[in-house]
Amino acid sequence: MKPLSRLSLLFLGAIALIVGYFLSDLALKMGGTPLQFSPVLTVIVFCGAIVLGIFGQSVKRLREGTSSWTQLAKAPLVALVAQASAVWASLFLGYLLSQLILVFQIRHTEIAGSFAAQVIALALANALLLIVALLVESWCMIDDSDEGKPGGNSAPGGANPVSA
């Protein structure tokens, strides 16, 4: 499993920002209101970041050789969830930044204050998820630089159970 490119995550966030802004602006011009977010979503994203960090810490301990409650076969799954969380968080952060631009445009309305608070709280939770996901991804990756060298400690047949 290759690590995610930071540039691709930035690109995804920029695309989400542009598309989210134009679609939300179009909805406002047609007489709609911005999409309201439930505070429960912020709590769910925050708890997801905490749980991902706990699983990542377990894989990190497993790689260091200390006792861990995670098995070796679960490490690729944790890496996959970390990568998916990073992609999700970058897309959602881009969209939320577009909503902050929108809040600036509708700052004179009654809804602007509560909408801005919801967007900022959700953006902070997603930023935490992105940071934790990138950190966990780095904990789950194995350096394959010594693979294929004579005398290397690779698995039979060149299989690498953690980075598969």
C-alpha cells in the first residue's frame, strides 16, 4: 500500500472547495439556504478521529514489538481506514471552507452566526481527523527498502503482511 500524496489531498480539497462554493452559491441565488450541519456530525467525526488514533497507536506498538491487542492481520485494515479517513477529511474540509466563504457573503442575515459556528466546529473536527489519519498512516507503513536484498528478513514469496 502506497502512502497518500499530500499534493493529491490538497487537490481533492481544492476541487471540493470550488464545486461546493459554486453549488452552494447557486442554491442561495435560487432562494435556498445553506446546508445546515447537525452538531452530532461534529461529535461523530471527533470520536472517529479518537478511535482511529487508538487503533493506530495499537499498530504502532505492534510494529515496535511491544504488547498490543491488535493482530498483524488487522494492520492493513487500519492503514486502509486511515487513508480513507484522510481522503474524506480533505474533501470535507474543502467543502467546509467553501461554506465559510459563503458565510462571509451572507453575514448580514440572521442565520450567519449559528451557521458559522457549526461550520467552524465541524472544520476543526475534520482537521483533527485529517491529522490523525495521516499520522496513523505513517505508523502503518513499512519501509520496503531492504526487500529483495539477499539476507533480508522478508516473508516467503516476497509477501509483506502489513503493507499488502
